[in-house]
Amino acid sequence: MKKVDCIVRPDVLEEVKNELSKIKIHGMTVSQVFGCGLQKGKKEIYRGEEIEISLLPKVKIEIVTDDASVESIVDAVTKVARTGNVGDGKIFIYDIQDAIRIRTGERGEKAI
Amino acid sequence: MKKVDCIVRPDVLEEVKNELSKIKIHGMTVSQVFGCGLQKGKKEIYRGEEIEISLLPKVKIEIVTDDASVESIVDAVTKVARTGNVGDGKIFIYDIQDAIRIRTGERGEKAI
Amino acid sequence: MKKVDCIVRPDVLEEVKNELSKIKIHGMTVSQVFGCGLQKGKKEIYRGEEIEISLLPKVKIEIVTDDASVESIVDAVTKVARTGNVGDGKIFIYDIQDAIRIRTGERGEKAI
Ligand SMILES: Nc1ncnc2c1ncn2[C@@H]1O[C@H](COP(=O)(O)OP(=O)(O)OP(=O)(O)O)[C@@H](O)[C@H]1O
Ligand SMILES: Nc1ncnc2c1ncn2[C@@H]1O[C@H](COP(=O)(O)OP(=O)(O)OP(=O)(O)O)[C@@H](O)[C@H]1O
Ligand SMILES: Nc1ncnc2c1ncn2[C@@H]1O[C@H](COP(=O)(O)OP(=O)(O)OP(=O)(O)O)[C@@H](O)[C@H]1O
Ligand SMILES: [Mg+2]
Ligand SMILES: [Mg+2]
Ligand SMILES: [Mg+2]
């Protein structure tokens, strides 16, 4: 199993969810984060305005999934999150050892 | 070492902390998240009310621990977070390579 | 590649960013968290006051980096986050499988 962390602009969250839904990905955990990338200290576009502040609001979407779905998740997120401007975001992929559905006690791929 | 991420209903946080305390687990990092699982787009119970919104408030509890404690953490969290209704939460388990206590510089299991 | 999670006092965030900048580390994701460590239930200093509450506000800084930079990141963060008092924070290190820059589609170390 893998965890796919997607850090994207806040305004694409709904569209990312819809695109993931099309490939039957429903389970996800979303949180508000602040970040910077290569352009630290340079200007970045946020909601149409150029601003100098170095930590910009982003949304982190964490998706735990079977190995086979990783590339289609990357494709779905990239498709809707890419504007071509700096600050479009990052995807990070991790191994995960086990998953448990608390309601049932199911473990492993059955639990995601 | 492992990281155990528990995503549970916000209202069980205190009880989870108490149950973990009984098994001598004190170190943890808590954050507010929003999530959905299998029931995306269907209704889920939140604070006694059935609501339609697809991203529900949850709490993420991250616990870094030695390998030997993982199963007792899973048991403790499951015991108090399970209501039997959909939305009880998930536990995800990851490997972790190293830990550092900043105050002392200790590393590895001594640092958790 | 590795992910280095640094959980530190909120008031050192700016200084940590500056110190990381000196070693050419710019990419990071920051979030507000609450935590406890060994002193659960005991008192801890927060903004100069001794308080009893067991979950204290902390800041989590997540840095995805090449393997070779991990030790210099640990050194930089420790240097500025260590006060010598309990509650200075923790650093946790994880393996990461892949990274994608959404704007360009670049993957792996080129994408961090
Ligand atoms: N190395 C990194 N470690 C952790 N988080 C990162 C890293 N790089 C970027 N991020 C997160 O991703 C967000 C978006 O990064 P961003 O898209 O600006 O990356 P970039 O490498 O600067 O690419 P671009 O040149 O397209 O802007 C950042 O605000 C931050 O939250
Ligand atoms: N695959 C997943 N990846 C990331 N986070 C997830 C995943 N599945 C669930 N979560 C997180 O766990 C929370 C609780 O999930 P939930 O208990 O509803 O899981 P479920 O699989 O739908 O099980 P149930 O049928 O018991 O509701 C979600 O709101 C979300 O934050
Ligand atoms: N085992 C752990 N798992 C997850 N998060 C932890 C763990 N231990 C500490 N943390 C996080 O790090 C923060 C700072 O921890 P802290 O510096 O108090 O660690 P400590 O082990 O108690 O060391 P000290 O004795 O120096 O206080 C906590 O508030 C919590 O967010
Ligand atoms: Mg950038
Ligand atoms: Mg559910
Ligand atoms: Mg402490």
C-alpha cells in the first residue's frame, strides 16, 4: 500500500475530489497547510495577485491506496491542479505498512 | 520504529489520550483534518445529525513508537473510537527511519 | 529521498526557515499541530508561562529532501530550536518513494 500526499492550491480541492471520484478514489484526508517551494522569497501568484510572503496557503490531500492505483491518482491530480504557473504543487509518495478500518477491524487493502 | 496515524471522530480525542496513557503512550501530535471514506456523497452521522457534506471534520493523532507497541496502540484506539457506525476512522502504520529529541540530541528509540 | 518532519515551538518557525535557507533548503510544508511528549500531565513552559494543559501548540515543518541533506537539516533545526527546556521538539525521518512537481511533471530528486 502507498500514501500519496498531494499539496495543491486551495482552489482546486473540489475539482481534485471530483476527478478522483471518477477513478473510484473516495478515501482521503485533507488539511490546511502553508508552504513554499523553489521560489522562496520571490513573488508567487495567489488568487490573481502577486505577493511576497514566503509561506503560501496550500491544501494537503492524503490518499492511502493500493500500489496499482498510484499512477492514476498522480494523473488525475496533475490534470486538474496544473495551471503552468509556479506554485502548482507537489505530490509525494510513501510506503505504508498496514491500514485498519476502526469500525470493523479489517486490515490491509480491505481496509482502505 | 513506526508511526501510527489514527484518524478519528473529534469527540473521542480525550478518551483516546486517556486510553493511550494507560499503556504509557504519552508522545503524540494532534491536528485537525477533514476527510471522507467509502461513504463519499452519502450521509454520515456527525454529532448526532445526519449530514450530506462530503468532507467531515476528523482529528489526526500521530504517534511515533517502537515496533513492539504498535498492536497495543491499535487495540487502545480501536477500543474507544469504535461506535459501530460508519465514519469511526482509520489507522495507518508507517516505518520511520530515525527520531531526534531536539533538547538533548538523543536519537532512535531513546528519543521517542 | 527522505521526509524530515520537525515539530517545534511556534515561535522558532521564522528562525528555522532562515537557518534552512542558509543551507539552500527552500521547499517545506508547515502546519499547526498540538502535541505532547514525555511530560504529559506535567507543566511545560509556553510563551514564558507555566501551563498544565497537556496538548500544547506546536508547528510541524515537513521537508522532502535528498538523502545527503538530512544531517545538515537536523543540525540547522536543532541549532535554532534548542532552548534546553522540555518541549523543544522532535525530528522524525521517513523514507519517501517518489516526488512529482505538478507544473512540469518532473519526478524524483529533480522534483524536490
Ligand atoms: N521539498 C519540499 N518539501 C516539502 N514540501 C514541499 C517541498 N517543495 C514544495 N513543497 C510544498 O508544495 C507546495 C507547492 O510547491 P511548488 O509547486 O511551489 O513547488 P516548486 O518546486 O517551487 O515548483 P514550481 O517551480 O512549479 O513552483 C509548497 O508551498 C510546499 O507546501
Ligand atoms: N483511503 C484513505 N486515505 C486517506 N484517508 C482516509 C482513507 N479512508 C479514510 N480516511 C480518513 O479516515 C476518516 C474516517 O474514514 P471512515 O471511518 O469513514 O472510513 P471508511 O473506509 O468509510 O469506513 P466506514 O465504512 O466504517 O465508514 C476519513 O474521514 C478520512 O479522513
Ligand atoms: N512519540 C511521539 N510521537 C509523535 N509526536 C511526538 C512524540 N513525542 C513528541 N512528539 C511531538 O513533539 C512535540 C514536542 O515534544 P517534546 O519536545 O516535549 O518531546 P519530549 O520527548 O517530551 O522531550 P523533552 O523531555 O525535551 O520535552 C510534542 O508536543 C508532540 O507534538
Ligand atoms: Mg514554487
Ligand atoms: Mg466512512
Ligand atoms: Mg516534552
